[in-house]
Amino acid sequence: MLVWKFTALASLVETAVWIVGSSVRGGHGAATQAFALRTFLACFALQYGAIKLYWAFIYPFFRSPLRHLPGPKNNIPLIGQLKNLLTASSPVELYVKWGNTWPDAPFIRHLGIGNAETLLVNTPEAHKEVLQTYCYSFQKPELFSRYIGEIVGRGLLFVEGNEHKRQRRILQSLFSVPSIKRILPVFHEKAKSLISIFEKKLDENGRANIEAVEYFSKMTIDVVGVTILGVELNNLSPEDRELDFLSCYHRVFNQSAFGSAIGFINVFIPIRWLPLKANKCFIEANNELRRLVRQCVHQRVKDLANGTSSPRRNSEELGGRHHGDLLTLMVEERKQLGDKADLTEEDMVGHLLTFTAAGYETTAGAMMWASYVLATNPEVQDKLRAEILPLFEDNPNAKLELSDIEKLSYMHNFCREVLRIHAPAVSTYREAKTDLTICGEFIPKGTTMLLVPAVTGLSKNVWGDDADEFKPERWNALHGDAASPYAFNPFGGGPRICIGRQFALCEFKILLLEVVRHFRLLPSPELESLEGKLPEIDNPAVAYKPKGGVNIVLERIW
């Protein structure tokens, strides 16, 4: 690649010198300059085309040091596996299939646009090397950063090296065990609000047909509002809602297939300016979402400057605006450190949007899949309820402490099994910053690595032939590769593991136990018609979720 770059640069310099020399000589300078310019453009186009042809048709098949790695061969010219991935039954189907086809291969190679190579990280050991051992030898690929950065801006997701370590230290205090204990009342309050809504929907037989995604989304975004932004978004109480945050969020993060395609193409060719309805909808919603978050930042800066709020004074005030939220934490940190904080208001907006998306998608997705599993596995539901109900025998209105929740071993196994089979996040990307050798394979600088939680989560080589069966009991005795922390990675791993994973799990468990102790979950007619098959999964998508949601029936436990 360096040879091609040097040749192109040498030609560019030579032609530029020719143009300058022609202008100095005069005489027929104008004609000479025009000829030189045409020659330059022709040479440039020829060299550019030759370089592209080399990287598309010669390098991947004859020169690449990765070409010996196993991988699918049914490629389509110039787009590789792209069409196959986009037309699969889910965004993870082919990755899981490849992983089970080559179970012992640390990396599986497949081609994409322009026959560009991507390595699917396949084994727990390979995940450990990429996520832990060589963590800071990888970075987010530029294209991925441009695609997601268009929405969230500069947040913890995209900073690297020492900057990542510094910002993570600032932010992690909100997600510490003491902070989670302090936030527990918020989880309980919002979960009980959702239960009240369900109870109002029950018919005379004590049943209600609900769409799980709609209600769990409203509850989790309300939790995000209080704990991340420090404001009440009131999606569970629309009559009290002042900010239409969820609507803007969905229009930005849950675009149509055409809108998603535009976002992808825009990474390579700027097309956001085109007068298309999808562009107009995205730009308006994105601007409004950022305006709402920026408004929260400005107000919090003003409040703290005037001494009118402090998370340390108001963290226990469940009815107040602030609960030791992330925004207040960042504003106070910046106030204390001054210029040393290196935290602008736009940085805060980026962090807030990043954590909003992560906190919302993870818990809402996990709870939606949990409701599906419970409705279709009554014996699992009975075991879970049998563990939960004794905690409320003496006091039906008890609010469990974190220590009480941690004792629920079957619930813990249930939650891990939901996340193993139905990990909400589809994938993440890394790019090698330098040449590396991992698991005995040479990885050249610039290689794109793809990490898909479902690959290890549904690997029969790791979990056995029943890997796709829902069995919470399997977590009581893990053996072999299944015992590796890198066999189960819905939150990533290593120094860059999801900072809010304990926060998300705690919220998930509290919502789950409140639903299970109040209602029996039954399959809706729509689920029964599937005869045990999964609902149709949205693809392409960045989150693993059913197209059109999941309908279940709630039945009051008398």
C-alpha cells in the first residue's frame, strides 16, 4: 500500500512542478497549463482506479496475509457477504452459523464492500486477546465512528488511550455499588408505576394483552431521564410530560430501512444534504434530541453556578429533579477541576446521548426478551416466581435492597441466560492500530475486527449441543470454555467493558421481579401461532429485536 501511495504522490508532485514551470515560462503558458492539467487529471484518475482495482481484486485473493483464514466463499463480486448478511433472518444468523462451522478457528474472514476484509472474532480465547490483552492496540474504526458519531458526537464510546481512561474514571462513580444502592428507589418507583399501568388495563377476567416493547421502553427511558439527565421525562405519565424525548429518540435511532441505508452511504459519500424525506426526518429529530439534551446541560450548569442544586444534598429526594445523576456529576467535576477537566458542554451532550442509548436499549431489549421467554416457558416462570414470592410474604410493599436481589440465584441465572441467547447489542468493531500476532495469527495494521456476542453465546463448541436451548440451570456448573468470562460478553470485556453493566442488570432484575410477582405471563395468539419459533427479527439493525415487537398476555395473580 505504501508503494502505491508513494507512486501517486510522486506523480502528483511531478505534475504540479510542471504546471508551475509552465506558468513561469510564459508564451504558450495558458495552453501548456491546460494540457498539463488534463494530463494530471488523467494520470490521477488512472492511478486512483489502479489502486482501487488492486485492493479489490488482487490484494484480498493473492497478497493478503489473512487469505488463508477460514470463511465463507459464496461471495458476490465487490460486495462480498453484504447481501447475504442483509437478507439473513436476523443480524446475527450468519455470524453464528460461521462460528459453528469453524468452531476452533480464532478468527473467521469474510469480505464486504470493495472486497474489504473483516475478521469475525470467534473463540473465547480470541475475545480475551482482543478485548483484554491487546485492548489498547485496537481502536474504533473511522467509518464506524463517523456512522455512530453523527448521532452521539464525541462520547466515551469513541475516545481512545489515556483520554478514555481519564473520562472513564470521571464517569464510573455513577455506576459504582454505592451509587446503584442510592438509585434503587428510582428503579422501584418506575417499576411500580408500570405495574399500575398494567393493572388498569386488565379486563374483567384479570387479563391484558400488551405489546412488551412499548411499555418496557417507556419505563426504561424514564429511568434514564432521572439517572442520566436528572429530569422526569414522564413517558409512563403522558399527561405530565413536558419533553417529547422518546419520540425524538426513536426517530433518530430507529429509522426505516431506507433511512438506515442513507446513514450508511453518508459515511462514504456525503448525502445528508439531499432533499429526501428520510434526511429531513433524521436531521430534524437529531437536532431536536441534541437541543433537549443541551437544554438540560445549560440548566444544570446554571443551577450549580447559583448553588440551587447538589446531588449530594438531593440524591435521596425521589420527587425532586436530581438523584446524583450523571449530568450533575459531570458538571460538578468540571466546576471542581476547571480547565483540567477538559470537558466541554458538547462533550457532555455526547456522553449523555451515549449513555442514554446504552441504558435504554440494553434494559428495554433484555426485558422484552425475558417476557417472551417467560410466556413461552411456563416451567421457568414458575421456578422464578417461587424464588421471588417468599421475599414479600411479610411485607407485600417491601422495596428490596441490593443485597436481597443478589441472593436470588435463579433470577441471576435467568438474566444471564436471556442475555446469552438474546444479547441486545448485535456487534461492535475494532481496528488494529499496529501489526499484531494473536492466537498464532498475524493481524496487519488496519485490520477490522468484528465482535458479535451471539457468536460465543450460541457456540455449540462452548455451550454444548443444546446451546440454543434456554436452560438457566446450566450456569450452576460451567465447564471448559463456558467457564471463561469471554464466553459470555453481552457487555464486552476488558478495560473497555460496558461501564453501566451492573446498573443495567440491577434495573433489569427489579423490573423483572415486580412483573413476575404480580402477573402470570402467557403467550398471545400471535406467539402461539409461531409454534415455538422466534418472531421475525429486525434486520438490518444495531439491536437484536423482533420486527413489530412482542405481544404477551398478562394475567393477574390473585
